[in-house]
Amino acid sequence: GSWFSIALKRAGWDGMVLHNSCDRWTQLFVDDERVQFNDATYLLGKGTFETEEAIRVKLGDDQIRSCTIGPCGENLVRYANVTNDGRQAGRTGHGMLWGHKKLKAVSVRGTKGVKVFDPATLNQLSFDISKSAQGKDTEKYRVYGTATGLLSQNKAGVLPTRNFQEGVFEDAELVSGEYLDKHHKVKVIACAQCPIACEQMSIVNTGPFAGAMTGIEYESLFANSSNLGISDIRSAIKLITLSDHDGMDSITMGVTIGYAMECYEKGVLTDKDFACESHPEGFSLRFGEGESAVKLAEMIRDREGIGNLLAEGTRIACKKIDEEKGSESWKWAMHIKGLEPAGYDSRSLKTFAVGLATGTRGGCHNRSAAYDPDIKGETNRLTVDETRGRVAADSEEYAAVYDTLPLCKFIRRCFTGKADRAGAWPAIAQLINATTGWNYDYDDVDLIGIRATNIKKAFNIREGWTQKDDDIPWRWKHDPMTKGPGAGVVTTDEELEYMKQLYYKAKGWTEEGLIPKEHLIKLGMPDVAEEIGV
């Protein structure tokens, strides 16, 4: 959602692949066709926002766009982000990789225009979509931002609460988007050239965290409020501000802190386990203790004390803690393929459960959008049936089309008022054709999502994926919630395996979840078949 990619295109680049690493901290500067490798030692220790501003000052141009890492990337926090304009490329540790490369920033000055095949048609299509984006389907986002979803997920009983122990938070109203709007909102902010503006810039005005300010959206909010049992939204704003400014994924940070809180409440960890140079006596870490959560987030950022272990995320942390303590904290370590899940409890979202289990990068709601049919009532989310494999596959492929172009999924109802292929694909084909001069139709657009999901799966196969990796956390299979519509419900191993087989079949794969050679050839991907050895 930032301006970086636009600047890169205006500089004449479609993309960039960074190989190898530097022997000193470096800032890569793309000045139209010219590329410079500049010393970046003067930027070390600076947060992401400070780094961007320092580069503009150094180069004497306030129009330069920079992707940067903060202290978390420098310290190789496994879930460090890459940031531009306050927008986070998060979830899977891009910032850590930049830290390994000793790459502090990539800056771009693009002064060229961008040529398209049919500017008049493209402008009209863009105008029509922008006008629709001001309609009723996006109204709540324009007022409250995505944080308005917190109350609706709480009502549905799927709002992660106290490390996913429950799906209903008793103080949800105090950490809702509506509460933010009334008490902490500075303004709404938008991604580059977006007509919706779905993020609330929020500030803390009182208390120990006064002055903390950042953009707030639902995923960051759930992870650092209800999931931590925190009802003082000022603590949540501070936590999200820290993650944004220091360059750390706010979802994984919040879920990892939630894991540590549960370890503390169950006696696996004690005050002494949180002792470090900054806190020599340690401290308590109960659910709801916002100031303690902030202390731990700072320890993770600095890799100080137990923060050094928690900087690796829940999968690695639980293994080490259980080896040392003789505990079974892996049962409440919430991750899928090592990635902590987003803000939808999938014990009672069964289509989404199989979508997450089979997702190529783990607990990612953006790659598997199967929570949408579950929450919208298009399925019976508390049971399973023979439709779930097809629904999960369709949702994944649908999301992949938007991600590949890329288009924001919040406009998915701006074509016909219904988020389906029939409404969106013809319009998207027009956008592609006006931009490129190609002759795409409905089937061509559909193929984008199918090919994208297959090549991502092929990558995982090449890297050693096996069917056992398609799983969900132990808690969702064995530990039912006690409150809300999903009380008493889990997604069992048997249900998950049944849905996985339906999903593999819908994708055209084998019962083992592998991609047959003939399927890849049919999709026009013989090189991929060769790469994975089929």
C-alpha cells in the first residue's frame, strides 16, 4: 500500500531481485536508471520512520521513497518487517533477510512517466471503481477502519482472546474500532492513491504511553489487545507503535507475547525468566498487563534476555522452553508452518481451518480468504461437508488474483456489489487489457489465481514440504472454547483430513498433496514440473 512500488515503476523498473549480501551496512539507491550502493552506517539504530526521513535529508529530496528496516531487522528478529510510508511488508521476516544482507534501505527516485496501452479507458475504469469504492460496501471502513471488525468477530465468537483460549472478549468494546474513533483517532489514512482510507491514525494522550501514535487496523489490534487480555487500548496503541517504528510484525509479536503470557499463568515461566539487564528483577506477565507486554516487546526488539528466544517466534520458542522446563507449551504455541495465525479462531470456522492448514505460507488470512464464506454464512461454519475443499480452493485462487495484479481486496464488492468471480473478472480483464494491450477474458483472469497458487505450492514441495505440514494448532483440534456460538466446537483431526483430501482433489493434486506433472503442463508450467522433479 505504499508509494515505493509506484516510484520504482516510474524509475523504469518492474521489480528487483537482491542476491548475496554486503560486507558493510548499505543503502541501495535507485535513481532512475542509475544504481548506487551507499554507506548506511549513519542510519543504524534508527527506526523505520526516522530512517526514511534521514535518507530524504541526506539526498536533499523529499520525494524519495525508501523501503527500510528498523532495529528489529538489524537484530535479526525472525519476524522483522520491511517498511515504507508506515506500510509494513510483514508476516514472514523480510526484514530479517535484509538484516542478513546488511541492507538497511532501498531508496528510489523515479522521474519518468508510466506508459499504458489505452490511457483513456484505464482512467475511466479507475474512475468508476473509485466512485463505487465510496459506496455502502466500504462505508464502515471509511469511518472506523478495519478495526471495526473487532466487535463483529467478537459477536461471531471468533475473536482471539488470551492466546486463542476463547473467541469472546468481555472488554471488546473498550478496544474496538468504534472506541478508537471516539477517543484516540487523529485522522484516517490511506494507501497510495486509495479512495477508501481504511486505517485509523490513533494517538495516546494520557498515561505512561502518551505520545505513542500509529495507524491501527484490525489484525494488529486483535493481536495486541484481546489476544493479550488487554482492555486498556492505550497499551495496544503503544505495542503497535513499537512494532511499526522498530520494524516488527505486529501479529506475530502479539501472538508470541500471548504465548509467553500463557506460559507465565500456567507456571512454566516465572518473574525470573524475564530478568535481563533492563529488568534485573524480572517482572510478571499476566494477561491484561499492558506495561509488561511493552517491556517484553522491547526485549524482543533488542534480543535481550528471554526476548532473544521469543524473537524466533512461537514454533522455535516452545521447543526450547519445553526442552528446558519439561513442559508441554507446544499445545498453546499458536502457529501454522511456523507463522502465527491472524485474527479469526478457526475451531468454529472450519472452511478457513483447511484453508490455513493447506496455505503455502502458514497462518495467513490474506492468502487463504476462506474465512469470508464461513463468516458470511455461505457455509455452516460449525460443521464440515463435501463442499469445503472446493470453497477453500476457490477462496485461495480468488485472493491470489487480487494479490498478483495487485489490487486491494476491499474493492471486491465494488464491481457488482457481490464478491464473486462473475462480478469481478470481466472488469479486471478490462483493466489488464487497457494497461497492456492484451486480450484477456474471464478464463484468463481465472487462470492467474490457479497458476499463482500452484507455483507457490511447487516452491514448498521443492523446499521439502510434506503432507504433515498441512496442519493447524493443537488447540484448535483438542481444546474447545467455552463461550460464544462456537462453544464446545473443535476442528478434529478427522475433519481436517477429510477437508484436506477434498481440497487436494479440487486443486487437481494427488492424495498426498503433490502436483502431478500433467497438471503443471496443462497450466503451461512445464519448467515448474522440471524444477520439482515430476
